[in-house]
Amino acid sequence: MSVFDNKWVEQILALQKEDGSWGHFHTLSQPTKQQPITTEQALRRLRILGLTKDDEPIARALAYMENNLLQPHPTVFHEKKHDSKTYGDLMLATWIRLFDPDNNAALNVAKKWAKVITCAFQGGEYSHTQYVAAYESEFTKLNPKAGCLADFVVFYQLALLPDLLSRKIESSMLDYVLVHQRGIVYIYNSRLDALPEPFASREANGYLAAMELLSDYSLAPEKLGFVVDWLKSQRDDNGQWDMGSDVKDGIHFPLSDSWRKIEDRKRDCTLRVTRFLDKLEATK
């Protein structure tokens, strides 16, 4: 069955605008009747539902984002407390790379952030002083003071950097991320080395999202073995997983057209967990 036969895909694509966007870009933009979904929300959901850069709606969205990324002034994000250009470029490059890792415009941004993170961990442990110095050097801006610029343990930076760090730097960074007190901004707000309980919960849903993000790194099989053991222990007697009805968030779930039947929910949960486990096995 084609991904375009999924009712959730149909609903989202019906809202796509001629320029390839869904209106406002950033997830934190407030939905309205005229703007029920942001571009970022649409891309996140469509990626989970299986669309790729080879699908025409995604290709149009990628062209829209690349065009904006190449503009000299910010067009997708405006907020006084942030460096809007750097933050906007970070968001755009991240979403482009999630669908097209080799895109040159996005890679130019990603490589700057890779240099920043490499400098921050060059001594083996995180140095905020080195982070700030490298940030100011790469982006010619003063000390990053707010949100996802002041702290790199954020969805955007972590989604942007796979395949761009040395093994040594990646190892040190992942060790730091796993014990970060605030988790990963926009994804999960607790330490990642503490497993969530119970498994059938919104907390576990967010935790799994954080692990899915980290699974793109080459050292994920080595660093996330404890997550694999945890997930395998959560299987029911039939070898399936069930995260419960509360995880129906319109982002990661549902994958099926409906959860009226428990069997459909279990199938969706099992598919998600199996994809994660298979990915770690494939990168060993």
C-alpha cells in the first residue's frame, strides 16, 4: 500500500501551500483554524509516516526550506531574545538534513555546528567556555544567551550532527547527553540514563523519541544497549509491544488509520519499536 493511501498523510498534504510550506515554520507557533499545523509539525509527522525526499510533497518542502536558508535575512523565525538568523538557519538545515543528509546548503550550516561541538569536547569533557568561544567564532555573534543556542542538547543540534563528528568527539558528546539533567529540549525533559516507568505512558513515548533521535549516531549501538534491553523486557507474551492509548499524540502515533481495535494499536507500537531495534542492529 502506498504511503499516500494513509488518511493522516492525506489530511496533512491537503493543507500544504503552493510554496511547499504549511504556513508558519516553527512548532511553537500557535495553531489556528486557518493554520492548524506548522511546517515543522507536518514534516515530523510525514517523516514518521514514511514519506521521503523522493516524494513530490517533500521535494517541494525541501525546495522551500533551501530557498529560505539561502536568504541573507531570517524569514522563518523572529524572536528578539534569540539570534534569529542563526536559529532559523539551524532549524531549516536540520529539517533539510533529516530528509536529505547530503544537501550542500544544509551541510554548510551543519559543519559549523560540528566545529562548535568538536571544540566544546576537545578536552574529553564538555567545556562551556570552549563552546561559547567556538560559537562566537563560527557565527560571529556574541555569547549565545537563550534557549537552544545557549545549550546544544536540543533536538535541532542533535538531529543535525550525525556523521559529522569524529568517533572520539561523538562518544564524549553522547555520554554528556545521556546524563544531561534537562534531557533533550523539545523532545524529553528528564535524564536519559533513567528509564521511564511505566512503559505504557506518555513519558515512555517521549523517551523513545529521544532514543530514536540518538540512534542516527554511529556509536548508538554501543551507547544505547541498556535501552535495547529495556525494550526487549517490555514485550508481551505474544512478542508484541503496547504503549497504551495515551501515546496517541498525532505525531508518533497512530500509524494505522484508527485505534478503535487494540490489535491496531499493538501493531503500531510493535512496528515502531521493531524499527528502532532493527536500526541499531543494522549499524553494529
